[in-house]
Amino acid sequence: REVAKEELLLALKPVEGPLRDKFFRNMSSRAAESLKEDMETRGPVKLSDVESAQQNILKTVQRLAGEGRVALGGKGEEQMV
């Protein structure tokens, strides 16, 4: 809800396996299916666009964690997402 579909599409485009599956499992089946279809029909994307989308998502997660709206795991100062 905090991340635009286009940004999520770009960030996940090169991701495969368990990490991608985890994202899809945490979405509604309809939203996951729609995103999968969009990823399949989208042609190649610039690596710089992927990295920018991933950084924006990370900033959003860190902001939400700072607001106490999500919890991040990890030990000490190290944050896991």
C-alpha cells in the first residue's frame, strides 16, 4: 500500500526464487497474479531503474519501522529487511 505497483514491479523484476515467492505470498492472490503478469509482459528494464526502485522501497520500509508501523528483525544496530 505504501509502495506503488510500478516500483514494486521494477524492484522485483530481476529477483527470482524464495525472495520473490515471499513477496507474492504476502500479497493478495489477485494482486500477486496481476504483478506476475505485468512482470512477464514487461520487457527488459534498466538496472539503474531497478536499483532506484529497490532503494525507494528500502527507504519506505525504514520510515515505516521508524514510525513503529513495521518491525524489522536483526541484532543490535544491524537491520534486516
